[in-house]
Amino acid sequence: MEDSLYKIESMRRFAGLKLNKATPDETTILNFRHFLEKHDLGQVIFKAINAHLQAQGLTFSEGTIVDASIISAPTSTKNKECKRDP
């Protein structure tokens, strides 16, 4: 999450953060998560968000954020001759 808040502008905007201000570090984020879990606030927040979305005619059931990064990598060497594909 720390990396996402630093690298992904849409995540920063959603969280109300700016690059010229300190971004929460891993420990701060983890402490906040533990606070939410300790007080069972995850479902409370989820229900409040759903109520707001439903008032707008939208619904949200569950989700996962996946970071799919594209990196440069050599081609496969698993051809018949055990050489790199061109």
C-alpha cells in the first residue's frame, strides 16, 4: 500500500495525499489496519460506502486491487534447439 500511495496518482487522489507531503509508511498503514480490525470497523466502513453508492444507484460487493507490472524480460529458451527464440 505504501508503494501504491507513492507511485499511483489515482490512489493518492483517493486518499487525499500530495507528493509534496509525507506519504504514510508501512508501519503507519499497518497500525491503522490493526486499529480497524480491533474495533471491527471494516464492515462498518464497507456498509457506509455501500449505502452511499446505493443512493447513487451503484453497488459494490467485494474487490481486490492487483498491480500488474510489465517488465522487460528475455525471450524463452524452451525451444527445440534450447536456444533463445528470435
